[in-house]
Amino acid sequence: MVRTFTGWKRPLALAASLLACTFAWSPAMAATADADACASLEARLAGQWPDPGTEVESARWVEAGPLTLPPSPYAPPQTVAVPAHCELVAHLQKREGTLGQHYAIRFHVRMPADWNGRFLFQGGGGSNGNLGDALGQLAPGSTPALAQGFAVVSQDSGHDNASNNDPAHAGTLVFGFDPQARSNYGHASLPLVADAAQRALLGFYGSAPKYRYFVGCSKGGEEAMAVAQQYADRFDGISAGAPGFALPRAALAEAWDTQQLARLLPATAQGHRNFSALNSALSDGDFSLVRTAILAACDARDGAADGIVSDVASCTTARVLPELRKRQCHTDSEPRCLDAAKVDALLAVMSGPHDQAGKPLYSDWPWDPSIAEMGWRTWKIGAPGGMPPALNVVLGAASLASVFTVPPTALPADPQSLFDWQLAFDLGRDAGRIHATDEQFAHSAWEDNSARSANLDGLRQHGGRLLVWHGVADPVFSAKDTMAWWHEVDDRYKGAQSQFLRFFPVPGLNHCGGGAGTGEFDALAALVQWVEHGDAPTRLVARAGKDTPWPGRERPLCAWPDVARYRGKGSLESPDSFVCVRGAGGR
């Protein structure tokens, strides 16, 4: 006897005995069979894993209802509703690495009773090292993929923040001292987990997924790009948000930013500066003046003076600088103005890092009014109260020292030590270490932890689809770098990439969320429609969140190089009042 799940069939654990029964099938019986099938999953998968070293840690049935997720360092616990599902946790490649650390690639699979035949790989974030919730929580206000009927997997990418933690080696970034752990973090764990998770699905459902998706933002966006470039045959649709596909270069930019902004702080006679003062380098009033200058220079260029700069490529430094200079202090008695040193520091940050010869080391940054939002400030200098601290330092410096250079540098995990090291980092002398190798590290940090190739031949040949989106006001990874990458792809494929690639800049959006813009949209739904029905997206309707100046406002996000332009009539809150036209970023 088989039970049907939205067009899919799965043999049940009690099939043989049920064939002999004459009573009617009931939901209670189905739930019991599901739970039994989940409980016996470990035994049925024994000897069937793609990696023979795979070991199941737990397989349990979870009833439909509320699920409380543990708190993160910067977020309280939250409760989400989940459907009835089988939850499996397992690991593979268990081994002993350098510095006495014990490693394994742990993964987490949730398989709903009412499966829609789709599989979703949920990308990670930051330095990974946590198992992930495997819920497929994709965007504010959207329904988690698990609740939509997707089977979902998440993973820790080969290291565990709880056990792989050494205070003398940047704490949880100690994995950067192990070559295999670096590689697993960069990309090598992705195909292993994808194959293992789909084997678990086959064991539970008796069927392989019909459609396979990868969705991630930030580090998860880098993973999505790595999948598109190296493992495209494993997925039908890939969504890459705020892709950190040039992680080592972005880490150089974080060091550059800190060096420029630290010059605004008082120093001792020996040149020492306190990390705890960094959050005062720019005040709320300074950020407000910067926002006003950007809006004065660029807001109306898309046809509507509405607080959103849609034609990002037209908002150049040449346009913004005169407005910044208008707001610069000329006397000591001006009540609201920008110190010249602050203007110069901001200009240096926005120009991006370069070496002593003027050679760019990463990318410049777009001028967007949401660089005045907390999501931008928190990364560059930290929140006004000091928590969270400057993430460019506590994450950026530690990552550059431990993971993105060869040889790695052992640093204490305390912020002041990281700050001092970042200020002393010589971009002219040391930037090349992101490409270096040695006897221990056969692969450079760039080889292991970047995915910025314009070569998407594998994706094209497989027939996969790649949807990329990026907040224009992202303080971590420059949207201009993603735009430059898109043009490199365009040069390679002469426009034919529109068959398999669409890129959507998101004005006003900070890093994966936040900012003053229309930053809530359903990229997965658009990707599913494209993969399964052939409807390539030319625009995504996005909504402004409750914390923006215009909650509920809707705008189209246009496929680059098109931008949203006001028609000249109609409500500024309606997407129907805007049309996608070629912007200044087109050729």
C-alpha cells in the first residue's frame, strides 16, 4: 500500500501488514506510519550513504506545532510554526585536524509528511560553524520553505563553533588553521551534504526530489555562487543573495575601512587607539547629513523624489561630493556640519581599498541613502551603545587573519587585539597573502573561499537557473562588485546569459536585510516559477517593511541593467506607477 503526497508516492514502513487489512486508511494511521518510518530511517540507510563514513546522530518525528529556536548572539529566541516532519541529524568525514581539533561535517534534514517533491539546500552565514535550523526561513514575512512542503537541509560546513573554539586562535575561527576545514568551509562540503541529504530523502520517501534548489545570502550567497560555478548539475534553481563571492578581497576592504575610520579617533603619543571609541567615529547627526547629501544629489534622477535612489549607477561620487562639501564645516561655530576629516574618511571608504600604487584591491561602493541606516553603521563602526560592536573588526579582522591569508596568524579573540592587528595590516605588503600557498596550505584562500568566476558553462549546459540579488546599501559586500561581475558574464555570453541568469539590485537594502527601501520580496517563488514553468523574471515586486519610513510601500525590483523609473503619474506607493527601463549601468 502506498500513500500519496501531493502527487508523490512513498512506501510506508507497515505496507505489508496494511495490504492484508480491510479497514479504511486514516490520518492517525498515516501519522503513525510516518513516525515509524522516521524512527527506522537510520537502520534503512545503513550502508546506503554516498560517503560510507556517514553516521546518524538522531532521527525523530516532530509533530506539527510551534518550534522554539535558540537565541543567537544578537537575536532573542523565536518561535515558528512547523508542519509534521521527520528530523534527521548526521555527520560525515569525522577526523582529527590541526591543533588537536576534532572535525566533522554535520548536516540537518527536515522532511515534511506532506512533501511537495522539492528539495532545498539552505546556505549558511558568517563563519558558519552551526548546524542551521533547516527551516528554509528565506526573507522577512515569507513562509519558511519547510512549511511550504519543501524538504530542507542545512549544515555547519565542517566545523562546530561549540567544540572548535580556541581563544588563542581567534576563538571559533581556529578552523582556518586546518587546510581541509578551510576548503570545506569554502565549498567542498556542499556536494557532500547535497548528496547525503538527497539519499536521506530517498530513504524516507522512496523517491528522489523532482526539483532541487539552493538558497543563501551572504556566506550562503557565496555558497550559492560556488554551487552555480562548480556543482551546477546538482541543482535546478539557485538563489544567491548578497553573494560574498570575493570573501578574501572583501576582508581586505574591511581592514581598509577600519584604517580610514580609525584616523578619526584620538590617539596616544605612541599612536594607540581604543577599539571602544570606534563607534563614535561618525555620529547619528553625521549620518543624517550624509543621507541628506545623497538624496539631494541623486533621489530625483529616477523620476521620483521619494527617498529611494533607484538608478544606482547614476549616483556617482562626482554627483554626491558637491553636496557633501556643502554640508562640510567651515567654522567652529556651525551647529550641524560634517568635519572635513570625516568627509575625507568617508570618501576613502567609498572608493574601496587600494595598494600604495593605487591598484584597486576590491571594489568601490554605491552611494545609497541607507548607508545612514543602522545596518551599515554596525558593520563599519558598531552601534552607538557598543553592542553589537564593529563587525568589520570582530568578524573581519579575525577572518582575514585566520581564514583568508596564508599563513594564518594566531590572534586572541578579544576586539582590541583584532583592532590593533587590523590597523597594522599593510595592504601594500600583505594583501598578496590572500593568493599565497605554502607547504601546509596547497590551496590559497582565494581558491578555497571565492566564487567570482564569469564561467557559468556548467549551469548553462545543465539547464539550471541562477537568480542573484544584492542590497545596494550592503556594507559587507559591494553591490558594485556584483554589478561588475554581471558585466563580465555579459561579455562572455553576449547577452545569452538572460536564459539562465537574472540579477536584481535592491535599492535601500543593507546586508541581507534592514535599511530604508523595499527589501521584502519572494525570490524563491520567482525562482520556482522560472525553473518549473519557464517564466523568467524581469521584475520582482518588493515591499517596504514596518521599520522603514514607508511601511507597505511596493516597488518593482528590475533585472539589471534595468532600473525602476516613475511613470510621472500615479501613487508613489504602488509598483504599477513604475516601469523598468535601461539605467545608467547599461551599455
